[in-house]
Amino acid sequence: MENKLLSAKAIVPHYDRTKLVTRIVHLGFGAFHRAHQAVYADILAQEHGSDWGYCEVNLIGGEQQIADLRQQDFLYSVAEMSAYAWQCRVVGVVKKALHVQVDGLEAVLTAMTQPEIAIVSLTITEKGYCYAPATGTILLDHPLIKHDLANPEQPQSAPGVIVAAFARRKAAGLPAFTVMSCDNMPENGHVTRNVIIAYAEAIDPELGAWIKSHVTFPSTMVDRIVPAVTAETLAQIAQQTGVTDPAAVACEPFRQWVIEDDFVAGRPEWEKAGAELVKDVLPYEEMKLRMLNGSHSYLAYLGYLAGYQHIFDCMKDENYRRTAHALMLQEQAPTLKVQEVDLGKYADSLIARYTNEALRHRTWQIAMDGSQKLPQRWLDSIRWHLANGSHFNLLALGVAAWMHYVGGIDEQGEKIEVSDPLLPAINCAVAASPVGEARVKALLALNTIFGEDLPTNAEFVKHVTQAYLTVHQFGAKATVAKY
């Protein structure tokens, strides 16, 4: 790929890639990481002489992504898409790429125990942490965790692999690295720390104590809309650059990264590439999770049920646009602790981003893994409203729409391909209950999602049931218009 780049219409690496040092191992070489954290590293190398390079690792799935990346000298392109123009960048900060199924676990653990590794970062989606979203604690009965507890030297889960790497570093007298989650969870650093320490203590209390005293788990807030890559997107990128790149990714021009500045073995100067280094990320995380991700999920379920394929399709419906904006400002903003941010402007900017037609962000993609997303995007806000005696009609409507969606049949009578790690339990609840109040009750009984408190709260149950019955009677589009 290197030679072909000379004629590419893109920002290409002008730095000496041989001088990069592999200091970060990243677990989860998916579209979001390629368009977000790796771009920051590329800007630092290109404009500020940084030598921080990446070793990319996929543990589950994504074999082809790693193969494609190797095939083209570890280079790939990122296209920033707006309705007016496309801007392409070829990212060159990847030094190495591994897949557990292809290269073996030994190769991955060897990479993680190199003395110069300072950070292991993760984008493995919420379900990759094997935790209960309602409580933030590890699921010791999760199939991957059960396997790893029985075979700690042959782990399959991300927490298991990280702890195995720490065990080797401790035994070899090597310093610890920082573990940095870049996934959409409130206090993602705390969740990661809880899961890793609980797992480590279960296999070796001494190792658990070593991790506690030597490792930091900074929280982060990441923001950039990155739709799943399609053949159409790849063709458009190839047209722009003149290079066929199966590892390419497309995204919106906007990007944001807020990072808790707590690293045990150094870090890149991310602030030079536009990141914000702060003492406390939580207020920013909550703002993004509730206002952006929360409204995204609201549009995903109600939009999909109404037959809207993309977020920008939802934005063409004035009622969807208005209720999404109202959800952000009337029901999510009051629950937030963030200061010195104009939330009205923030909401307006989100609506503007959602209307970008160049971004074909599918409602189906955002609707995936709802069981992992609802607690932090909606349910924590609902708890705040219940405690404060305020309205949460649109949040209740979102929960009701999710219940219709996981019922598996859309309003046209077509089957919905529901993708969720709790699908067996969800399917059981659906199969055991007719549509109506019984369905609401059955789904609320899933306490890994709703906890022990919400299913017994009469006010919450009443609002969700009412919304569910309205959607059932009138359909999603007419219900949104009513609200």
C-alpha cells in the first residue's frame, strides 16, 4: 500500500514509521478505535514528532480486519464525511497486529509483556467486560469468566488476558502498565478496575494486591459517530484515495476525547491533538452517555419500529427530531453534574450531527446490545427523576420501545434480528408472556438490566406500561407524534 499512497488524495504519513516504538497494546481493533484513538496518535506522530506506536489485538472476531491490516503494511484510511466534503487520512501508527485465533494466545501475551508497553487500551464494547451493567460488578458465572477461572493461563476474556499479562510482568519483575477503557460506560475506569481486580483476586489474592497497588485505570469519555463499514462506504473511500482499502473506516468530522490524567508508565501528549486531560471524567461521561447515547438509543428503537433505517431518516421526521431534543434537555440535562458546558448548545450540536446524511448510521446498529446500554443511558436518569418527583415520559417511551423491539417482530410483521448478549434470557421472557402488561412485567424481571428497585417501583412500571400499550395500539410513529 505504501507505494500506492504517493498518488492518494489524503493526508499520508510523512513521519518515519520505523522510529515508532510499540508502547500501547490495544484490544479491539474495530471501526471506532480506528477512527478515534489511532487518529489522535497519528496526528501526534505527524505534527508533533511522537514515537508512540500501537500493537493491535483482536480476541474475538475480526480476523479479516487483522489480515487486511497486515496485507497493507499496517496502514489504513479514515474518511471524515460531511454532506459538503470528504477528508481522508491514512493512519500509520500501527506497528503490529495480532489475532488470538490466528497467532495464538502466546503471541498476544508476549506482546503485552514487552518492557516498553506503557498502556493497554480497550474498545471491546460494554459486553466485553463480562460485568452486570445494573451493578458494575463482574459476572463470575459468565461463560468466559468461568472458563478463565478454571484455566487462568489460557484465558479467553479480555479481563483474563490482561490479568495473565500482569502475572507474567510481576513474575519477571517488570513494571505495570496502565489499563485504559475507551468504551461507553459511566466511570469506565472504575468498572474496568472492579472487574480486573475481582477476577485477579479470585485466581491469586497476591496478584490482586499487586495490581491494586501498581496499576491505574483512568476513565475516559470518547465521542465520534462511526457507522458500521459497508461495501458502499469502502467504494466511496477508494474513489477518494485511488486505493482499495478493506480496513478503511468512515466517520463524522467531529471528535472528542476527555481523559483522566492518571498513568503509571507515561502517556502520549494527547492534549496536543485536541484531547482534554482532566481530574474527573465522570461529569463528561454522564453528559455524553445520557444526552448523545441516550437520544441515539431512543431514535434507534422508535426509528427502527417506524421503518426508519438511519438516524438521519429519523431527523427528517419533525416529531422524532423534536422529542429527541426534548429528551436531551428536559429529561437528561437536569440529571447531570457537568459544569461550564452550555447544554442547550450541546443538544443543538447533537441534532446537527444526527442530520449528516453522509453518515449512514443504521438504527439497527445502535439498537444492538440494549441490555448493556439501558442502565447507563436511561435507567440511571429515571432513578434520578423518581427520587426528585419529576417527569420522565420520553425515557419511559424509550424503555417501552426497547421492549417492543426485543419482542422480535416489527410493525410490518417482519422478523427483527435482535443482537444482545442477554438474548436467551430476553427470548425466554418474550416467549413466556403475551404482548401487553404481561410482556412488560416479564422483561422488567430481568434484574441484570433493571436491578431490584425499578421493577417494584409503581410509578416506573405505570409509565413504561402506559407507553408500551400506546406503541402497541398506535405504532411508534403516531406515538412519538402524541408525545
